[in-house]
Amino acid sequence: MTETVRAIIYDLHSHTQASDGVLSARDLVLRACERGVKVLAITDHDTTAAIEDAQTAIREENLDLTLVTGVEISTLWENHEIHIVGLGFDPHHPAMVELLQQQYQRREYRAAMIAERLAKAGIADALNGARQEAGAGQITRAHFARYLIQQGKAETMAQVFKNYLARGKTGYVPAQWCTLPTAVEAIHQAGGVAVVAHPARYQLSTKWLKRLLAYFAEVGGDAMEVAQCQQAPNERQQLAKYALDYGLSASLGSDFHQPCAWIELGRKLWLPKDVVPIWEKFPALAAPTRG
Ligand code: AMP
Ligand code: MN
Ligand code: MN
Ligand code: MN
């Protein structure tokens, strides 16, 4: 053989300006193409608003890119905020539309509460500031973070979360997100696949992480993210083992929010050999075969 076979690059977790990503849907799909991604899911926080623009851009620019519909739903499980990614569903299905409408209300309510708390701590006008950062997009803590940096309250995102927005800090307000099974059910009703996002990022002990995955599988969840572009050594192998242990297929994604030195669309996204790739178990998510 003279030719090496290159695996198709899937990136099934990314963000646009429709939530806390920095790029427009058009710029995101163009960038994904430049990076060699063949199948991309846009998974904005509790919104599917970018999907139509992304599809339009792919068509207009005639890009060799398959877009999988996506969303990242914030849920509450045992007092932990767990993110559930939905893939390959109908964004217009009433069950999904209704859930995302509720999540929108929860975000709006929490944003007002965050601003109130920050005001009491002497930081004025944070709701307007964050909203300006969000533009037409769904409001998130990342927008508050950018406003606080702009106000000189911190220098980096990590710092601003640590000092103001993380659990227990001045600007932290616990959100009343939907439950985990509610998210799984809405995704299923809309014809999609439910995935635990970035399982290693919840700061759960091994015991609790296993509990989460067992519960997720028990309520009908389908898959978990195994590969991200930035992971601790051995993390990918460990997550692959959990995927096998709990009968979940394996997904992967950069969780790209903005151009930066460490996280890039499609970068280092491969799955360990023994897991079941999500697109094999659910062929609707697979790259189209060429004839
Ligand atoms: P929310 O869903 O509104 O609670 O916002 C959470 C978002 O803030 C996440 O999706 C990340 O994009 C961002 N975020 C959370 N923690 C950090 C952190 N420590 N550093 C930078 N960004 C963060
Ligand atoms: Mn985010
Ligand atoms: Mn997330
Ligand atoms: Mn994400």
C-alpha cells in the first residue's frame, strides 16, 4: 500500500455566538473545514439557534462538512451541574423546543440573580454588561466573566471564575436546571442521542463519577465523551474503560469556544480501539459514504 488511510475527523462538541462561543456559525464551520473536520456538531448551551445559519453557510460555501444537530443541556444531578449533549435530533420537535424554552427562562432568571449579587458586592450594571457580551446569544456565566475582566476585576477567565463565579463565590447563584432524565427524555423524543459531556471535568471522585455513569445508563443515556483535545495523561483510556463498563458508546469533541493556543477544532480527537464509536452505534451521526 502506498497510501495511508486517514481516519475521518469527527468533532461533536463546539460552541458559537449563539451561546458563549466567540465565532459566528459561519466562521465556525469554515474553521472546522480548514482543520480537516468532516463531521461537526454545534452544541451551544441550551440553544439550537446556530444550526440553521451553519447549514446555510455549509451550503453557500459548498463545504465538505456534515453538520450534526447538537445542543449542550445543563442539568442538575445530586447537586452537581452535569452537561448532557444531545446529537442528531430534530431541533423543531416540541419536546426539545419546550425544554430549551424552560432552560432559557432559568438562564434569564439566574442572570438577574447573579447581577443582584454582584451589585451587592459593589460591581454595578453586570446584567447589562453580560447581556452586551452575549449579544443575541443565550446568556451564560462566561459572559459575566468577560464583563468582569473588562471592568478590571480579574485578568483571566480562570481567575474570574475562581474569584467571583464558581460555586460558593460572590456571584454564584445555583441554577434550577432540569433533571438529567428530563434532558435524556427530551433528546430521545426529538429522535437524538444523549451523551454525558466531559465526564472528567465535574471534579467528581471516582466513586461519584461511576455513580453518575451508572445512573445515566440506567435512565437510558446512550454515550459519553471519551476524547477531548486537552486531557490529563491516561484520562482517555480511563474514560474508554468506563464507557465499556457501563455499556455507553464513545463520543469525542473539542468543546471549542474560541481560537486559543490549547483547544482547536478537530485536534487530537481519536478514540481508543476497544470502545464503540457513537457513529457506529448510531449511523445517523456518521459521515456520509461516498459512492
Ligand atoms: P453556565 O452554563 O452559564 O453556567 O456557564 C458555564 C460556562 O462558563 C462553561 O460552559 C464554560 O464555557 C465557562 N467556564 C466555566 N468555568 C470556567 C473556567 N474556570 N474558566 C473558563 N471558563 C469557564
Ligand atoms: Mn461554555
Ligand atoms: Mn460543558
Ligand atoms: Mn461545551
